[in-house]
Amino acid sequence: MPFFAFLDHATKRLRAGMIFALIAVLSLALLSACAEGSDVEAGAAEASQSSESSPAADAMTAPAAESETMAPGRNSEDSKDSKGQGKAEETEQGRAGGSTHGTALAMLDELKVKGRAPKIGYDADLFKWRSDADHNGCDTRNDVLRRDLRDITLKAGTKGCVVIAGDLNDKYKGETYAFDRDPSNIDIDHIIARSNAWQTGAAKFDEETLKEFGNDPLNLLAVSSSLNRQTCGYCIKCRNTSVI
């Protein structure tokens, strides 16, 4: 082969190789670009999923954070309530134990006592004592005897009203008396005497109020007649007590 022919043939082969190499390089570049594009799309998809899932994750974590935030508030409120209860208990204890011995008597001494009015117009019958004030079919005297006596005996035919026997524990003298209806050794005492009531306000009562006062069981007590009929037989009668 002549030299020039060989050179021409080699040049053609070199050009063909260079073209082939260029094509290979371009192919590799295209493949690399496609791979990078897919990675970018994948990264964008992951970023999108991350951004979309972030609110949900925040929503899931928000209650926990809120509960952690609220817990101290509840604890503080509970502690305030417990402190308030403790103070209330201390206050109640202070009130219960705050009064000293003799306070009531000291306060009693500070009360103003109204002087007695004249006894003008007084009549014990105005109080209608021993009437059936509560309309139970029995007079007030027998109502009190049934209340204050023990082991009582009732008179037949009186519908359980009239007391004919029983034992009395005298509240004033602290002794026991056997009730015998014939000599009437048991009296019904008006703790606040009707005359005292009249002089300290009852004179202003109307007829019905006088009757209620004269037969009020809270102001009546079965007692020994021997003591009741003595002048100031019971200390309670010596007190200047006003009814209003």
C-alpha cells in the first residue's frame, strides 16, 4: 500500500474513532442528566411529602405539648384550692376554738335589760292556763304531766289524757317525787312567770298571743309543788327576764 493511501486510510479511521468517542461521551452525559433529574424529582417528592406531613405531625404533637402546658396550670389551681381549703379549715377551727371560757357570760352581762313596767291590769286568767291550746283534746297540765313523769298511770275513759299517777324527777331540786293526784304534790311551773311576763312586755299581747304564751310547753315544767309555792322557790324566778 502506498504511503499516502495508508495515511488517508488512517485518517479516516481516526476520524471515525473520534466520532464514536464523542457519541459515547454525549450518551454518558445524557444518561447522567436523566439520573440527576430523577434524583431531583425524588427529592422534591420527599420534600413535598415532608411538608404535607408536617402539619399532621404538629397536630399529633400539639395535644401532648398542650397537656404539658396545661398540667402546671391545673396543678397550680389544685394547689390554690388546697390552700384555700386549708385556710377555710383554719378559719373554721379558729372560729370553733376562738371563744374562751366565760365568753357567753361576759356577753350576757353586756345585754341591756328593760326595767319592769307597773303590774297594772295583770290577771293570771288572761293567759287562759290549762286550756286545750293545741286542740288535741287534752288540757295543757295533763300534756305536761305525760311529758315529764315516768311510769304514768292514765285515768280510764279519758282517751289517754288524764294522769293519775307517776314519778317525777324534779329538775330544780334533783329529787324524785311520786305523783298523787289527790293532794296535788306536783305543780306545773311557768319558767317565766306570767306576772313577770306581763310587766316585761306581755301586757301588749293580744288575747290569742297571751293564751299561746300561757300554754307554751317550752315555758312549762312539772315540779314539786312544795318548792314551787315558796317565795322565789326556784332561782330561775329571781332572774329579771324579759319576754320581748
